[in-house]
Amino acid sequence: MTGVELRSVSKRFGKTYAVRNVSLSVGKGEFLSLVGPSGCGKTTTLRLVAGFLAPDEGEVLLNGESMGGVGVRQRQVGIVFQNYALFPNLTVFENVAFGLRTRNTPEDILRPKVEQLLSMVGLDRRASAWPRELSGGQQQRVALARALAITPKVLLLDEPLSALDAKVRNSLRFEIKRIQRESGITTIYVTHDQEEALSISDRVALMNEGRIEQTGSPRDIYLRPANSFVADFVGVNNLLEGEYLGDGRFRWRERILSVENVPLPQGPCSLMIRPERISIASRDSASGDGNILPGRVSGKVFLGPLLRLAVDVEGEQILVDLLNTEIQPPALDEEIRLRFSPDDGRPVAGR
Amino acid sequence: MMRRALWLSGGICWFAYVLAPLALILVGSFGEKWFGTLLPDGFTLRWYADLFSKTMYVRAMGMSLLVACLTVFINALVGICSVYAVSVLGKKWLRRAFEFVILLPIAIPPVVMGLGLVQGFNWPSFSLVGTWQLLLGAHLVYTLPFMLRPLMANMDMLNWTVLEEAGTSLGATPFFLATRVLVPNLVPGLLSGAIMTFAMSLGEFQLAVMVTGSASQTYPVVLYQAFYVSTGFACAATTLLVLFSILSLGAVIFLGRLFGTRSAGMAV
Ligand SMILES: Nc1ncnc2c1ncn2[C@@H]1O[C@H](COP(=O)(O)OP(=O)(O)O)[C@@H](O)[C@H]1O
Ligand SMILES: [Mg+2]
């Protein structure tokens, strides 16, 4: 049985679609990230699941039950907001207890439950503190515990880490993942940060302009993007616009490159080459089965373990990542020859 | 240097125009007679005894307290509801209307308002003029802006839409949310609004003198008449009003502390 299911859901504001014909299913206990650029409809999708919005078309199901006409209060969803949204007049303990109090839970059940949640998020010692006395990261942990207190059918998080600084963001990211795994709660996690999404999700759904472009495991999305938008969004820096000729052949400018043989129709598309899969061919080596692109080094950036080169190939800038253990990195303005093997050039739809 | 001079002159003005007259009135209320000298002669509690023996003054004080308390209470309810509506509905025109409502009674002098009320509610078959209910209505309108302003500022700081969504998703009914979250978080605004409106209603003279009748006179109206009795008596009557104001404000602040100003994180 699925935890959350969206069946051809659309939502319009005025004439424009914020969410367009989205179908998505999240398994019970699964951690799914909804990722995409700002304004692509992630929050709207989340609000449709929560019940703050009703779909214009389509249907939302929680644990297999249709949510048509079911209000937010009855849906039993836990929500974590970007700006924490803790009740400022209640202590940490009472914030976490809030959902149980609305259900008139007796004190002898409520107290141990809240204490257990607080120790799960590592704040058992701050139970009597006021929200404003806590750091942003701590407040968000309280918000997480508060959302989990009602044993929600699904946990919805809308950019929960965006307001925090980088260091806290990283540690809290893995804590959210740990807590989700321990509690086994179906989770939809919204973020615009592809790295965040890829690092904690079981599955990622990538949205663009109200539509889902691709759904898959982080590995799938990263290695086999369905189109150039996905490839670009998950951080492939090299996308060459050209034409797929079928049979593992790709025309870029005057060249015919041998690339991965993918089931794509012949015609205009993009060739994706990851910077770390490109190497520098020695001057005299034969090309073998690889592709050779001659170019000139136009920039160098030191990135710790990596050295990133910008190479000008016929006016197109191609990025190349070299491990910094390379003995002799090329100098600026040096003429070099780039090499990539056919398996590392992947044609993707769209340009 | 400049700042010190400003502070100093401000302090002198405050002393000369606020504290000194109050102190003189306090002293005068215990004096036997006070004529042509800086300070009165003799010590007596006679004026206070007089004051409490005259039912007119005692009843007027009761009337003033009644009207002031009702004004605060009703304005608080109206204030919470309107501030909630303006903030949650988020309509631009509603906020404009709100600003207008806040400004209008301040722009209209109480005398004008009093005249209007006397004209408007005085019909041969049906007259509200002379009743305390009419005065209550007048005070409500007159003081409402001073309740709305701090409440709205408080509400704007709350980020209420998100709090409401969070609470609703946790299963709270609108009533539960209003009593457990909204009102407690509005306590600071309510408190300053209550202090303002209470003080304004308690000491309000112009509307009261025009609208009330002999049975519904409030304290400031009878106090004005006290100056025709004797200086000492008038001083005692004034002291009583100041005492009541200060005590009531103290009570309001105490109640506010009790109901979670601490938690709302704002001192009053
Ligand atoms: N309440 C609303 N009224 C009108 N337009 C809205 C509303 N909420 C969202 N939109 C529009 O819908 C689109 C998707 O918004 P949103 O779901 O918030 O995107 P995201 O969360 O991915 O940044 C945006 O173009 C936004 O302007
Ligand atoms: Mg959003």
C-alpha cells in the first residue's frame, strides 16, 4: 500500500497552473524529496497533500484513502515549516505536546510520549525553555518533534533547513534522515537544493514548471537524467547541444562523436559529459575508442581535492575536473587535448 | 552637552507641568485652608470624609469605573476580532479601511462627537441622551483606535497565518487556537491597549458632560463641580481620581504579567 498518492493532480491560481497533471506515489515509510527550482510548484504540491489546498483536477490519497473533502485537521499530517512556526507563548514541552492536547490525551500518556520525542531530537534538557531561547537548529528540532507527536500518516517538510547556516544545515539533514528511518514515517521533503535531496532521499522527484520531470533513486537521477533540464539541475556542467544520429553517434558542430547507445529518436538533443569523466590525453596518444576534443585552458579553480579546468573548445567552455594528485597540471593558455570514452557521453532529450 | 541640555529641560518641564501640580493637589487635599499662600495651612482628613459622605461622588466613581471597565472589555473583544480579520484575510482594501477607522475618531474632536450624539439620539419618543449606555458607546468609539493600534502592531509581529496552519495540522479547532495561541500571544498589545483605553475613559470629560444626565454622571463631571465647593474638597476629589487611575493601571499590568507576558517575550 502506498503512503501518499497523487493521481493526475492539477492546481491553478487564476489562469496559470502551479501544479500540472502530477502523478506521484510514495511508498509507506519511504523518504521522497520533491526538488526543483524556486516557483516550480513544490510548496503547492505539499499543500495539496496537507489539505490547505484542494486540487482542481485529480485526487490525493493518504494510506489508500481518498482525501477529497477531508480537511487539514482530520488528515493527520505532520508539517515542518521553513520558519519553524513554533508557538511563542508555549514552552518547548508544550509545543511538542500541542497536538496531543488537541486530542485530549490523558497526562500519563502525554508526558512520557513528549519526553521520548524530545530525547529523540536531543532536547530533553530544554523542555521548559521558551522557543525564542533556542537556536534556529534547535527550534527546527522542536518543530520536528511536534509534527511527529501526532503519529502522522505522512511527514511533510517544506525547505526545513533553508533558514539555517551551512554547518547546522548539514548536521540536521542527517538527523532528520535518522529520525525518519527510526520512526519509519512516510516523508515528503521539499527543497530547492539538489545536493540535499540526493543525499538523504530514498527517491527524488524533480519538478519543473508544475510538472514532474523525472522520478527515481538519487543514483538514477544523477547517472541517468531523463532530459537536459534534469541533467543541468543535478549539476552536470557540460551539456553540448547537437544532434543524435542514432546507434551511439552524436553530431556536435563538424564532429561526429561516439557516445552511449541510448534509445532516443534521432534528432536535436544534448550530450551530457560529467567533468570528472573527462581526462587529458597525452599529445601523441592515439584516440583509441575515445573522443578527442582539442582546446585551450582558459581558467583554473582550485577546489581542494579537485582541480577544475575551464577549457575552450571551439568557443564552447567545457569543464574538466582533475584529481589534485595529477603530477603536472596544464598551465593557463596551454593547448591540450581532452578525451572522454563513449560510455561517458550520454545523449539526453531537450536542448 | 547638547543631549544633556535637552534631557535637563525636558525633565524640568515634566516636573513643572506634571509632577508639581499633582504634588500640590495632594498636599492641598490634606490642608485646612489654602488661600494666597504657596502651601496650605493645617492638617485635616475632613475633605476625604466629606467626599465619601456625598453619595453623588461615590456613585459617580462607580459609574466611571463601570464605563471604563466595559469600554476596555468590549474594545478588547472588538479589537481582537478586527485585527484577526485584517491580518488573516490579508485584503489591501480592508487594511486601508482599518487605518481609516483608526484615524477618524482621533481627527474628530470629542465636542463634535458629543454634539452629534446628542443630536442623533435625542428623539421625542425615544432618547438615549442622559443614559450611561450612550456614554459607553461614545467611549467605545472614542477609545477604540488606542486599542487597535497596539493590537495590530502585535499581530503583525506574530506571523499568524503560519502559526494557524501549524496548529490546524496538529488538530486544533479555531476555538482551541484562539484561546491557547492567539489571545496569549496578543497579551502585550492587549495590555497597552487596555491601559490606554481605561485611562482615557476614566478621565474623559467632554463627551461625559454632554451626554450624561444626573443619574449617569461620571467622576470627571462631578469633579468639575467640586471646584465650586472648596479648594481642599476639590483637591481631595482629584487625588481620589488619580489614585484610582494608578491602582487600576497597576491591576491591569499585574493581570497581564499573570497571563503570560513573560512567555510572549515582550515586557510592558
Ligand atoms: N496563493 C497563491 N496565489 C497565486 N499564485 C500562487 C499562490 N501560491 C503559489 N502561487 C504560484 O504558483 C507557482 C508555484 O509556487 P510554489 O508552489 O510556491 O513554488 P515553490 O514552492 O516550488 O517555490 C508560483 O508561480 C507561484 O507564484
Ligand atoms: Mg516553496
